[in-house]
Amino acid sequence: MPRGRSTRKALLVGAFFVAGWLLPAIPALAACTLERIDESATADYAYDGDTLRLTDGRRLRFIGLDTPEIGRDGRPSQPYARAARERLLELVNSQDGRLRLQLGRERQDRYGRLLAHPALPDGTNLTETLLREGLATHLVVPPNTALANCYAAAEAQARRAGRGIWSLPAYAARPTIDLPPKAEGFHILRGTVERIGRGRHTLWLNLDGRVAVKIGEEHLAYFGDMDWDALTGRRIEIRGWLHPRRDGSRMLTLRHPAALTVLTDANS
């Protein structure tokens, strides 16, 4: 949709498309209520399921989630990308584009986008709603960690129920030993910690399947008093963006405990 279209038309087109796409009834969760309202704003365009354009020209990137990518430049959209965008349009259109924002501790990302937790005037948290409906994955990027536990619970409910993206094999946890040689991009992985490594500014979890998990010293404080050595021999689940290395191994960076789960016999 071109940027030059009017606010009203952009939002109503999205709402019209959604009319034929119905979600099943979803049990209510305790709402992820904003801790404060730092500013009010109005949106006039949705780039995708997690980024809006505001009427003052700023781009708003939601804190706490990542939605599938809409295809551009001839590339296909990822599954549920358009569904996430259209659901966001439906929600925003229901309140005439009006938003309440809790700004992040870090207020801009490297692309110059405003970072905030978005809610409608009626209190509906847009991040929570998309997570609960299975249209996004939970994402924590420090120092913007507010509401992380509530968002994690919303995603967990969708994942247990197999809603949206969680019905797809691509979002199932994959054993590290089964990764193809050139695997990259977002993955949810399960593997066994073979050894712990420590560098001058980095802690490493080395998993079977030649996956190295990197935790920088600037992020270690978020993990509290985690006994890293006790993880040796344990199975864990991690999530994030996988990058190939020159030696044929793969690396994934952890920044927050929301991306790490120590598995028990029941869930391994």
C-alpha cells in the first residue's frame, strides 16, 4: 500500500480484509497492563504486524515481539505475516488509530524507530494480543525488559494450543544435532550442553550438534545467580537467530533468560 494514501483508507482496507479471517475464541489471560502512559499517538499505516507509522511521521516498533516478515522486492511473505498485519490493522482501526504508549528504556533502535509498548485507549495491549493469538514470537531485547514475564505467558498459551505460527513445523523446537549444515535465521533449538567456556568478555554454552551459544558480559546480569557450570550435561531450549561460522559450527546469541529454558524429563 503506497505511503501517500489517507489514514482512514489505509486502516479501513485492512479491516475489510480481516472480515473473512476469523479467530477461534481464545481464553482470557491476565492482561499485560501498561505500567504507565508516556504519550498518546495516532497510527495511520501498518508496515507489518509489529511496526506502525504514526501521523507525525515516526515509525513505531513494538517492544516484546517479532512477527513473520512480509515479502518485499519479489520475496514471498512468511506464513502468517499478512494475517498478523491485518489483525493489527483490525485492532488499531477499532479505536480510530489512537494509541497509548509506554516508551522503552531504550527509545530508538538502530533503524531510528521509536520503541514502545502499545495499547489501545480501552487498555488492550497490542503486543500481548498478537502473542496470545499465535501471530508473533516473544522477543526480549535488553534493556527493554518491562512486561517480559506477561508476554512470555501470552506466547506460552498460544504455543500450548498450537495457534497460528505454532501450528507450523518451522516453529517446532528442533534438536541441535538435526540441523542442516547451512541452517541460519530464527530457530527454536533443543540440545545438550557439552561444556561451558569463558572468554574475557563472553560466556559460551557449547551444545551438541556444534552449536555455540554466546552470552556477552553486558547481558549476564539479566540471568541473576544462574549456576552455569550446573548446566553441563543438561538439555536446554534456546531461541534466537542462528549464524554459520567459518569452521562449520553455528552461533546463537542470548541476551535475556526469556530465550533460555532448562528442560526437565517431562518437557525435553
